[in-house]
Amino acid sequence: MGIALADFLLSLYLPVNFDANSPGMQFSVVKPWIGSFGIFYRLGVDGISLFLVLLTTFLSVLSIYSAFSAITEKVKGFYISFLLLEAGMLGVFVSLDLFLFYVFWEGMLIPMYFLIGIWGGPRKVYATIKFVLFTMFGSLLMLVAILVLYFMLNSVTGNWSFNLMDYYNLGLPLSLQIWLFLAFALAFAIKVPMFPFHTWLPDAHVEAPTAGSVILAGVLLKMGTYGFLRFLFPLFPNATFQFIPFLSVLSIIGIIYGALMAMVQKDVKALVAFSSVSHLGFVTLGLLAMNIQGWQGGMLQMLNHGVSTGALFLMVGMIYERRHSRLIDDFGGLTKVVPIFAVFFMIITLSSIGLPGTNGFVGEFLVLLGVFRSNPVFAAFATTGVVLSAVYMLWMFQRVMFGELKNPANAGISDLNLREKIILVPLVVLVFWVGIYPNPFLKNMESSLSNLLNQVNRKEMVLRSLPQMTWAQFWAEMKARRGRGKFTITTP
């Protein structure tokens, strides 16, 4: 707890000293690692990664504090795994070297594997193996794509480098972009997860311990959407625009499908898990709008989902510790015995459905505004997800918290203790802060998002105007250029 709290306090240095008007990387660290292969320990933070770092350190503190009473076996191993997981997640968000990024991307799977597999529920082995197999499959394809980019950069410039910024200026023919785009997109789509790659998520959430579910929903899923912004769009802009309609349709299906599946769940934790599929569909749809409103809405919704869904999983865990049940039918009338818990639960429920004045409203409004500017039809379909989220969340809240107190086992449930109130109060503060005054969050991310969006659009236009080559023709041309000693980059 002390280490996690120190991490959080140190991370507060970033927003205090962050220059919101600078679109570039700040707080940079560049240290040689494997110099002969062009691999550096290269880190940096901009407006895109700033709040994801803060979200990671913030939720890690709350998750560890929540585990004090929930984890009673192999305690040392649990916290070792959790701190390693936090290190891996932070590394993903600040890495500016493709090789280093991949190390952190894969490395965080190991502690998550143990968190679910050792401290999970009855079907923990099935859930954790499914989680690892899904994510490893996509990650290995991404590794192949990274190596292809590595050799391509050497063919163009004569340099061996994994520096991400070198690849931003690398112009590739559309035929090659498509294959590399698919490899990266699959890894990120599985992590989000987008429909139809979502099937690992409900199992992992239901079986994971409460702290694992909070960090899985709050941070791990955002690694996929972060990958879309940081890697997929700027590296393969032409392929991105080719696949926007297809990926947007998958996002809309995920929004509606996740909401419909949430409506029929009998387990509260499974309901919250399927709601994540729906909410992350809004994030990807906003990013695919390819305008500043959609990108700001998508980024803000990443943070909102981490706060709201993380809080929901925490409260499900709190009630489970008291009743050892998560079935909706086992509850009813809880407002009579746990009124303080009911107030917190109501606030987070309204936040999750996007009530005006809460954080969820701002993010969803910006996403829908950006999508409407890009494609009004997509926006119309996505709006149904807002309505459906109100249906399944309010219906669940009604059945759990209101009505008669029929089950005698619920009569002796204790209300929130001091530790649990300390955990939930900061989350409620964020719900209203972002909902009423989101400007500090939007302002700090705007410059970086605008710069990256302009870069993606400019690169796409330049490459579209050039004669298209097959990947084999491009490779032959690069070899010929190297033979003549002309190492040029095809885009400014």
C-alpha cells in the first residue's frame, strides 16, 4: 500500500508541471539499452498518456486498499503480482520505443495470469487460460508486424531503430499498410475488447478477485484503445481510413450487443462486465470518428469508464464479502439495511448511464457529437446504447436496492465501514468533478490530440497522392535506394 501510494503521489508531479500548450512529449527519458539493435529505454508523457498514467496509479491504490479484507491466502504473492502488474501498465502508457512497449505489453500478462489463476473464483483456471490465449495470439502477430516495420525503416533510412517517432514519418504503400494494420488492430481489438473478440472478458471479470476486476476494467482495457491512438492511426493512416466503416460497425454492434447481454444477466458482476463491452464500444467509435470531438470524447470516456466501472466492481465486491453472493435474485430492499451503501451505489449507477452532471454524460456527449459530424447514421445507432444502458443499470438497481426485504439473510448486512468510505469518496468526487467541470481534463489532452490528428490526416493525404506500389515493389525500391546511398523518407 505504501509503494502504491508513493507511486500515486509521484505521478501527481506530471499534471502539476505539465505544459498543456505543448503537443510534444514531456518528462522524456532516453537511456541506451541494447544499442547494437537500436533499442533504447525511451519514455515520455503527452496529453494522451498523462491521465492514463494518473488513472493507473489512482486505481492501484484503491484496489490494493480494497483487498485488505478480501485477500487472506498467499497475501505476499498477491501484492507482488499486483505491483508488477502496475509497473507493466505504466510502462505501456509511457513507452516510446516499440521494443520496450512490446516488453511491457506482454510482461503485464504474467501477473494478471496469477491474479486470476490463484486468487480467482471457481472457474479461475478456465478464465485465466482463455484470457492469456486470446491476448497472446494477437500480441504475437503484432510482434511480427513490429519486426517488419523495423526492417522497413532500415531499408528506407539505413538505421536500425525502434524509436516510435521515426516510424511516424515512415511512408508505406497501402498494400503493406493493410497487413500491418490488421496485425496491430487485432492485438488492440482483443485487449479492448471489440466484438467479436470480447468473449474472454466476462469470464475474466467474473472469476477475478475484486481488485483484479477493478484494474482489469479500469486500466487494462484502455491499453487497447490507447494503442489505436498511439500506434495504429499514425503508423497506418491510409489503412485506417480504409477500415473505419468496418471497425465502426463492429463498435456499434458491441455497444448494442453488450447492452442486451447485460440486461439478461443474473450475476451483478457479469452485468457490469458486459456493460464494459458496451461502454468501450463508445470509446472506439469516438476514436474512429477521426475528429477532435470524437477523440476528446473517446479519451475522456476511457477515464470515465475506469472511474465508474471500477467503482461498480468495488461495490459488488463489498456486498459479496458480506453475503457471499452476487445473484440479483438474492437481494432486494437493501436500502433499508445499508442506506449509505445505497447512496454511493445510486451515484455510480447514474454516472454509468451518463446522467447530465456526472462524468459519463460529458464523454458520451462528445463521442456522439464527433460521430455525428463524421457519420450521422452511426451516431443514431450508437444512441440506442445510451437508452439500453439506462434500462439494464436502473433495472438492476431497482431489483437489488428497492422492494421488500424478503431474504432474511440480508437483514443483518452491515453498512459501509470507514475503509470502504475512504475508497469510494474519491471516486464520487471524480464523478462530479468531470461531470461539472471537465475543462482541466479536456484542455490538457487537446493540444496532443490535435497535433496527432493533423499528422495522421496530413500523412494520409500525402501517401494517397503518391503512386501505389505493392509491398514487393516497395521493398525492391528500398533496396535499390540503399545501393545508391539515398536514404529518403517518403513523407515530410
